[in-house]
Amino acid sequence: MKILKLFPVLLFCSITMVQAQTDNGVFRMDEFRNAKKRPIIQIPGFDGYQTLKCDFHMHTVFSDGHVWPTVRVQEAWQEGLDVIAITDHVEYTPHSGDVKVDHNRAWELAKGVATQNNIVIIKGTEITRATPPGHFNAIFIGDASGYVEGRENEKDKEAVSKAVAQDAFIFWNHPGWKASQIEGSYEWIDFVDELHNEKVLNGIEVFNGFSFHKKALDWCIDNDLTVMGSSDIHNLVKHDYDLGDYIHRSMTLVFAKERTAESVREALAAGRTVAWSSKYIAGKEEHVRNLFFACVEMGSPFHSGDGKDYFELKNNSDLYFELELTSGEGTKKVTLYPRSAQVIFAAEGQQSLEYKVLTAFVKSNKNLVVNILLN
């Protein structure tokens, strides 16, 4: 009995001793620490494809960026991206006095961290020619050490040819970035036409950071080139973007068979993409339409009265859609916020409503038009 009575005392003393060993006068306050969690960017796929969230244009200290390569991987994980490519400039390395010039090093540093965090990372570079012709991203490259570093115009073709020899996927970056400074630079220039005719230009950046290069969308449509969207981030993403609920960097939505580099390459080559920036999407009409109907769901009528049928229109994605009625009798304007629903009405017995999607572009001057069937 004495032993049983002593047990609580001994237990208390043991706990006190453990606390004494661990409490060294430091009180931890973890309530404001970022939780280690990966957000899910909800964008449905279609036709058996999954929608991958991709950024194929970003920089580190190994060119003119301000962050270490592993930070780009951490940011991608924290923002819910699936695929990234670090594309440091070949010809422009302003930190060379502090960071040794090595065009392969950013990839080498980032690839292990990417694998550990389930981020698909693709090797890339930015071929930085004078404007015009401007800058070109090459992804799915090999050894980057042999790329042309001189920026003389007579070496433009040679510079791009290095990427062509490695069977890279090549896209023209931000073609309108000097439109107001260099006359004639924001045009379908001869050099680009030559690359296109030789079938070595694969896409054009339509969204770059906070800019919509509207001519570029038309060029993609007219020349069957892949529509691209990128952040072109140099600083911390959180420094440039007011990240919050449903706010994301500019990116490319790739409709791929699998979440692998090989499937991404196949989808890019086939042109199965939509560019996404802010509340806007842009792409070839087929893909923009399929994406819209993968995201938006019309419910059955839940109420009828005063000659109207009432429905719930749902947005099952993180995208943002503004609709304007173009045909039929019903709700004139609808804003579908991410992961939300709106009540709309139509004239009783009406079979469909036609809307223009003001936030979805299929040409520079043309929005997606959808016919929504009423159940």
C-alpha cells in the first residue's frame, strides 16, 4: 500500500524533472508560423486530361533574379503549382561579381528539392537577344553551357539554333514589352516568321507577369502556336503579387495525360494549354470552351414563379468568370467567383441562355461565347 501511495508522488517528480530539463527559459510561440501545407488550386480537367498548373518562366540569382533556386521550388509548392522551369538568362548575368556564372547550376540546385516536394521541374533557359527580335525561352534543354553569350544581332540565329539542336520547346517571350520604346518591335517580325516557317518556334507568351500581350494571342491562333502564360518572376512571388484566397501568379494551364515531364512536353507540343493571369484566361477557343464547361455546372430549376425559372449556376474551380447575356431572356450579368454559386433566372420554359464570358479571350478582340442549357 505504501508503494501505491508513493506512485503519484514519484510520477509527479518525474514529470517535473522532465519539464525542468526541457524548459530552459525559452517560451516557444509558433502560432504565427506558416503552417506547412500545400494549397490545392482547384481546376478540373476534361476529356481524360488533368489540368496542371505550370510556370515556365522565372529567374534566380544565377541571372538577374533575387532569390536562390531552391526558393523557386518552395514558392511553387506553397502556391499549389505542379510544374516549373527556371529560365535564367544566358546573355545577361548582372550578379556575376558575386555569383559564379554557370548556366546549369540553378537546375542542379533545384532539381533535388523539387523531387522531394513532388514538383515537376523542367530544365530551361532564356535566350536574351536584343529587341527586336527579343527574348525566347527554351525548355526541355540539355547542357546549357554551350549557349551563345554574345548579344550581337548577327548571332541571333546561332543562339536559337543551340536550343533547336537540343530539341527544346521554344517560345517567344513578352513580344510587346518594348512596344512603346522600340518602334516595330511588337510585330510579326521577319526573324520570328523565319523560325515559324522552319517549325522551331513552338509558342508565344500571351500573359507575362501583369501584362496581356493581345497581339500574341492572335499570332498563336493564326499560326497554330501554343498559348503560354508565365510569371517571369525575378523577386519573391509574395513581394510582387498580393497573394491571398484565389489570387495566383500568372501561369500556363496544361491539359496533360499524366503529371510527368513527358506528358507536359506532349501537351505543349499539341497546343493543349490556356494562359491564366489575374481573373483572365486566354487560349484557343476549343480549349477555353472545354475548360469553362469543366468548371461551370448548371443545376436543375429549383423554383418557378412570375413567369421565371430559377437555377443555381456553380463554379467548381479557382477561376473567375464574368458573364454577360447575349441571347435569351434571363439574368443579364453574372459574376462567378471561385468555388461559388449564383442564382440566375430565365423566362419560364426557356431551353437555354447565351452568354459572353468577358474574362475569357479566344482572340484579342473576341470573348468566348457559351450556350448554357437549362435543365
